[in-house]
Amino acid sequence: MKKKLIGTLLVMMSVLAFSGCADSGRDAEEDTGVTEESASASEQGDIGENSTGDNSTEENGMAGDDSRQSGTESKDTVTEGTEEYRGFILDNVLHSEDNGDIHYNLYVPDSYDGSEPYALFLTLPGYEGLYFQGVGENLYSENFGFEAQDYIKDMIIVAPQLSDWGETSADQTIALVEYFLADYNIDESRVFGEGYSGGGETMSQVMGKRPDLFTAYLQCSSQWDGEYEPVVESRTPVYFVIGEDDEYYGSGPSREAYETLRKMYQDEGLSDEEIEEILVLDIKDAEYFESQGVTTQHGGGNLFAEDAEIMGWLFNR
């Protein structure tokens, strides 16, 4: 009997001791105001303030004071590159909800603080500059992004490195333009596009989808793969330049695209003078290349970046 009574007392004392510890733990939580759940939320809040959860983060491509914003913010996020080449930050990635990861190199003038609208220039490279060729290869092999800086000082320059020269890359280019229009302070009357070789094929498809995004388009050593009607409807100026005996395309496709657009403008009732203001065909003969020490006309298309008449047409619209 005594043993049973002692056993019962021991059990009761253990229960009271455990209850006291539990109450003590709850009291400690109440005193500090921090539970396991609230601590987790706090940690998430700290991460949000310093990484991808806030609009002033590096991943969104924003300065801490949101000075890059134009007022209408994109839902997509950006991972900023860390390497630099001649003023360009290499391998930024726009994580597009609809179009996947879009790689691009970016030049932003030091004077840009978001308080004034800046021009925007997109330059799409040939095959040698696509992303699978290596980060920055478009800038190493083409000069359009560098020469453009001499024409407009207050201009942001985007040099994408896409994966092909088809519709996928065209849609990614459109997404990239829309991102910059939404997240940077861009003068929408000064948005310029240029495409060389395969980049021209891509940009011509962009023109066939969203010519309204651009002030003017320069197509170098390429062919037209896009629709024509949207360009005619928007009256977006287009300049075709190519070597007469371009080894890859020949000049025939550019002539055909030019004549097609010209005929459509004539059917719309535009005069020759009006058409000449928005449509140019510039066929370069062998002497143009040879006089500058270049023996191949297709590869020599990079010379167009240094031609003041050609680049001046694009940026003086």
C-alpha cells in the first residue's frame, strides 16, 4: 500500500514539474514576443529587404532608391551580371514569366538617375554573338553598341545574347523592350533597333509583331523574315544595308523586302518623298569594303557600325 501511494505521488510530482516547464517556455515566448513562427517570418522579411523580394534589389535591376523606375513596374525579375567590358555589364538575365531566361549585356550612362527619360537602343548580333558562343561574344565581335554612344549621350544600350534567330528570340526581344519601358525611365519616342545577320532576321520578326515599340530600325547584312503589314501600318522607318554580293544572303532578299514595303506604301497613297523618309535601300559595292581593307562583304557588315551616314540615319530620326 505504501509503495503504491509513493508511486502515485511520484507520478503527480512529475506531471506538475513538466507542466511548470511548459508554462515557463510559453512565458519566455510571451516575454520576448518571438515564437518559432514569427522568427521564421522575420527571417523572410530580412531576405526580402536585401534580395529578390523587394523592388529595390539587384535582382530586379533597380537602384536602392528606385531611381531607375519609370513608374510602371514589370512583374519579371532580373539577375544582374557581375563582369564588365568597356562600360557594359555582362550577362544580365531577365527572368521572364512567359519567355524564359533572356541574357543581355547592358550599358547605362553614369548620368542616368531615373529623373529624366533616356533613349534606348537594342543591338542584335549575328550568329557569332549568340549566347551559346560565350558571354560577351557579341560585344567582342561587333561595334554597334560602342559606336552608338557617339550619337546620343543620354541613351541606354542593350545588347542581347539570344539563342537563335527565330520566333522564340523575337518574342524574347519584345519582352526585353517591354521590361525596359516599364522599369526604366525611357523616352518612347527614341527607341532604336538594329540587327546584323541572324540578328536582323530576328529583329525583322520583331518588326512584324511589334513595330510600334520602335522609332526606327536598321537592318544590316541580313534578310527580312517578318510580316510587312504591321510595319506599313505603324510607318516605322526601316533602313536596309547590305553588300551587293553578300556571301551569305546576297542582296536579293533585301531588294525584295524593300520593293514589297515600297509597293505597300504606294498603295497607301504615300508619295515618293514620303516613302524615302521612312524606307531606305543601301546596297554597297565591292569598292566600299575593299577600300577599308575588308575582303568579305558579309563579315564586313561590321563596317556599317562605323559609317556615320548609316548610323546617323538611325539616331537622327
